[in-house]
Amino acid sequence: MGPYSQGVSHGPWLFSSGQIPIDPRSETIVNGEIEAQTEQVIANLAAVLEEGGSSLGRVVRTTVYLTDLSLFSRVNAVYGRYFDGDPAPARSTVQVAALPLGAAVEIDVIALIDPRDS
């Protein structure tokens, strides 16, 4: 959608761009409830992390952007299925006026790169 990388590594760190619920096959926003959008966002993040030599389990920081903060608990229920480690990643959640392509949720992460992939 623009002049940016999906993820950039620096030293042992991988920084992802914000992922929105775009289905990579159709290149359109996933239709449906916020839970389906959140699932797609996390699947997109997992693909970026894997390509960069990391994984959801190595995420140390997330930022969640919502167009409607009243959806927080529903997003959190999906988020918690993937980011429930001990310790869980640090996180900020903010409400924004709008997201690209009318998405309701966007998430970016910072993760450690698996040293075997360095």
C-alpha cells in the first residue's frame, strides 16, 4: 500500500510495520466481525515474523490501534490466545480516528530474532 517494508531487522530485533486485516490471497479487507479481523491481523504478523526469522512467541512489544475502543475486550480475547506467554509482551492500545482501507484494527510488533537465523 505504500513505500515501506513489512518488517525491518536491526541487530537481534525485528520491527514490523502495522498489519491490518488484509487477506493476502484476495488483497482485500476480511469481512466480518472484529474477531475475524483480529485473527487475520495476527496471521499477517506471524507471516512477517516468520519471514524475518522470528515468531509470535518471541514478540516483546505490541501496539494495537482500534477505531472503536469499545471493541477492546473482543480484540483482547483473540489477542490473548496468541500472546499469553509469561511474561506476555508489553502492549499499548490506542483509539484512532481511522485506519487504512476501513480496517477496524491494526497491530505492530517488536520481536527478537531467533539467533539461529542471524
